[in-house]
Amino acid sequence: MRDSLDHLPEKKQRELARGVAIIHEEFDEALKLSTSERKKKARIEKIILFGSHARDDWVDDNRLDGYRSDYDLLIIVNNEKLCDPGAEWRNRAEDRLLRLMSPDHPVPGPEYTMIVHTLHDINDKLARGRQFFLNIAREGILLYELKGSKTFIKPKPLSPEMALVEAREYFETWYPDAEQFHEIFERTVKNGHERLAAFFLHQSVESAYHCLLLTFTLHSPETHNIKHLRSHAEQLDQRLIEVWPRQTKKQQAPYNLLVEAYVKARYSKKFSIPSDDLKWLGERTNLLLELVKSLCEERLG
């Protein structure tokens, strides 16, 4: 695996170094006061840059609907419980990294997306030919490695026939879910329950992105964060970028509210999305579904 970032501008190299430092700081801070022997032995074994910044096909062009490629980071830890999306260290690190790309930050940068796995899990996926992880093993760039950390096993790619069977099963499972959630959204809006409708719309978007990622790579991150899912999906086909305009804060605001809907639409009576924004989100989600279906059928064909 490579360990050089020479293909990236110095500014991006500094941003990545800062991101890695934050991850270590928040990991150490969250675990340092623990009395648990298991937590005392908790370690980050590797941090790997993957995706467009590793491949050198990243985009940072506001003319393209305001799209900026994320920094995609694979964090390898030594305990399965550290992978939990609700783990304190992850929440602390993700919150702090998110502030780095805030418009209020002196020099806002791209967003960071993190996926967290154990080495055992990664090697299991490499042994089963999961293309997403095969790509990371082939293209990834090592940003940090704990001394004595073990290496990846030799990947064993799936046969094209088996990969096609699995991809088709994922598409036939997830795409109908995405369509069904959108139909429930439309009915719920008609009945005047806009807060609940926002939750079902979030589920439609989430299912659509999981569908595309699983169909293309046989893997999708275990997250409900549709910003992160959108980022991973758009790297697979840039035609998806056009679905969600983001050149201005006004354009970004409705999607940001939809991101929040997964939790707040269910648990906060104060949560709301303006009716015009909800209608627009519904229309754009319908466009997303049409495009995901087309791209997946193209892939399966």
C-alpha cells in the first residue's frame, strides 16, 4: 500500500494531517479515563485514505453544482465495539471534523467521511471478494499505521458470475424499498403529516443510495447519514451529483434538514421542513430514484 500524498496539493496534505491528528486526539480523549481493561487496550491500527483523493480524480469545483470531493478515511481498530456508529470516540471525532468544513470556519475545507472496521473484518471481506475493499487495498494510501500492526491478506476476487448474482439480489431487495418509502412519503404528505413524511423521504433516499452502493460494490457503509452515503455514491458515478444542487447555502439547506429528519422527525415535535422545501425534496428524490434505477440496470446489464 502506498504512503505518499505527493499527488495532492500541500493544502490538502495539511488538511489530511489535521484530520488524522483530530481522530487520534478524540480517540485518546474518549478512552483515557476508562477503567475497563478492554478500553485501555483499545488502539487505532491504521488510517487509510481511499476514494477520489487517493485515486487523484478528486473534484473541487464550485461550478459543478458546488460539489467538492470528501476525504474518505478507513479507520482500522482492534476491537469490534469501537466500530459502533454510536461509539463516543466516533461521535467526538466526526463532530469535530464536521466543524472544519463549516462555512464559519476560517478556512472551510472538504468534508471528512469515516468508516470504521477491525482488521479481521477487512480481511474477511477481502477473502470474500468485496469489491469496495479490494479497491481500498489496491488504491488506498496509508496515513497512519501502529507499529507491529498486521497487514491485509491477499484478496480473493469473486468470479464475475457470482458478483452479478449478489449484485442483482441487492438491487431487487433495496430498490423496491426505496420506491415504497417514496410512495408512503407522498401519501403521508397528502394526509397533512409533513413531519412524519420527512422521515419516510429520508428512508427513500437512504435506501436508494444503499441500493446503488451494494449493486456496484457489494458493500455499503452501515450508516443512516445520507450525506455520507451520497458522497460514496457520487464517486461511483458523477451523474448523481446533478440530483442535489449545492452551489449556495439556500440550495444546501433542504437536504441538510432531510439529513436531520432520520432522528428529529421522529423524536422532536418542533422539527419541521417548509412545505415548499419538502415538495422540492420529494421531486429531487423521485429524480434520484429514476437515476439509481437506470444506473443499476446499466451496471447489471
